[in-house]
Amino acid sequence: NIIFFKIGTRNIPRRRTQMWLIIFALMLSTTLLSSVLATGDVITTAVQTVAVYNLGSVDETIEGGHGALGYFSDGAYYQLRNLASHDPDITAVGASLTEHDLLVADITSRQVRSKASALGIIPNSEQGFGGMQDDNTKQHLTIAALGANEVYLNHTIAVLLNAHRGDTLYLYSKRWPGKRYKVHVAAIVGDSGLVGQLPYLLSNIQFFRAIEQHNDDITQIFIANRGGA
């Protein structure tokens, strides 16, 4: 309506300074709101990136228990796996006995890496997370295929150690004073599945159960949700 338009604009010629202040304030508030929304998107993306970097295909982890590593019975894993088979929102459940802060010495390449981690995985529980893929041949690998004292190295730690298939490694931990354990590299695998881009070794759970003398225990349960976390 032309009358209302004239009423709304009648003071503009008389109050130009006030008009420009209002326009500037509106522009500033719009800019600030846009910046907040953009920052929120950046933070969300960063959190998702860090999660993928650290956890690979894992959306949730269950930890707890007793002792230095937080042991609990593997019965919890089998019970949860059975329940998950009836839950369409859970796509995979895995379990491991996890060691942290290992010193890994590659005798073949003469390289050493500290603060490495190792997953002693219950065989076949890795399959729902995409399993493992040989970095060179792209062949699908399994934990069950590992021989005695054999491990897989993820790509990250293999680069740090200049390691290759067939290399001999010694594992040390401050929890094993005066002891070291010899293993052989069965293959180099991609930074995916149960591991992200942090340095990891992967073995059959029985290897670390024998070292720790915990025959039926685990320290972590891994969960993958349908559609992500």
C-alpha cells in the first residue's frame, strides 16, 4: 500500500545518520550470524575427521574392567554380538585385547618406533568393519590367517619403521620389564577397518593373551552403527 510505504519512509531524509547506523547494524549482525554458522560447520567437520583419523570404521567403543589394561570377560562381547544381530541399527561388533605404549624395533630395517598400539583381535570379529586389505596386492586379509607370532602392520607404522612383509620385529613394554617378544610381519594393511591412521599392529588375540596370561579376557568392544556415529 502506497500510504504505508510513505509513512514508513517519511523520516529517512530527516534522520540519515540513524538510518545508516541501522543498516550497518543489520549488515554486521548478518555477517556475525554467517560466521557462527560457518564456524559450526568447520568444527563439525573437524570432529568427524579426527574421529575417522583415530578410530577408522569404529563408531563406539566399550572399555572398563580391572587391572592395568582394564580386563573384562569376552562373554560380554559374545552376549552383545547376539543382541546386535537383532538390532538393525548395529552393523558390526568386534573385540580385542589392546596394548598401548609399545616400543617396536624393526630388526630388518633398523628402525624403532615408540608409543605404538596393538590390537589382539578375536578372529573374524574384524570382518564387519571391512576387514583388512593388503597395501600392495589389495587382497582381503583376515586375522584367522595369521600364523604363530605373525602380525599385520597398518600403513602408518609401516612407513615410520620402513617396514615390509617378512621383517622381524621386537616388541617391548614397560609392563614387561626385562622381556621382549619377537614377531614377523605377515603383511602391510591399509589404515582402515578397526584402525585409523595412528600406528597400529594387529594380531590374533591369543598372542597377547598368552603374554598377559588372561585366557578369556578382552579390553575393548568395538561397535559400528548403521549410517555412522
